[in-house]
Amino acid sequence: MQKEIDKIDGQNYIYHRFTFDSAIQNHTFIGDEFIGMNPGDKSETMEIFDRVVAAGKDGFMPNLVEEFKKVLGDGNYIYDGYEIGEEDFGLYFFIKAELFDSLFDKVKLWSKAVDIDRFIWWDEE
């Protein structure tokens, strides 16, 4: 399947959402808080949510985001934020088109090395 190309500052990028199962919360990255739909303590969840929103696009799972940035490599991506769902969440990146396939494979290898590949939905379409 052909991926859509976005041109940013004269460079070609592919927009991609890395989707995670919410179960990744049991395999946390130090300092990251997962905001799930926990009906038990709504005030605590709202407090965490308010902090995440106030921090902007880098406020949710910041350590996981930083690990992704390291794997993708400086200058090879533009991080565009996150989206939280009831059963999953996504991290959005513009990835340089000419490097997309190799960086996607690199993320897969990294995710296996740190034992989180089972929490990432690898739908490549």
C-alpha cells in the first residue's frame, strides 16, 4: 500500500500513528503515568489528566516518547503528539519518507529488545 507523503520545509514525510494497547501500563517507563478509564478514583484520574494536558504534546508518556525519539534519530522525524482512547493510545510522528521503512523496522527491533512489541499494534496499512 502506498503511503501518503506530506511535504514539510521542503522535505518529504510520512505521517504515522504508533498504536499501543493500554496494557503497556504494566510495563511502564519510569516517570510515565497511564491515564486509563478507571472508574474507581475519578478525581485522581482527572488530576493526572489535567497535568498531562497542561504539559502539551509532550505531557503523555514522556519517557516512552523520548525512547521513540532516540530510536528514530535526531532530524529524522517531527513528533506531533498523542491521542488517548479507552483501550489504546497513539503517538504521532512525521517520519522522513526516504527513511520510513528502515526506521519502522528499527522501531520493531527496539520494541522486541525492550519487550514491548506485544503492546504495539503493528497494522502497517
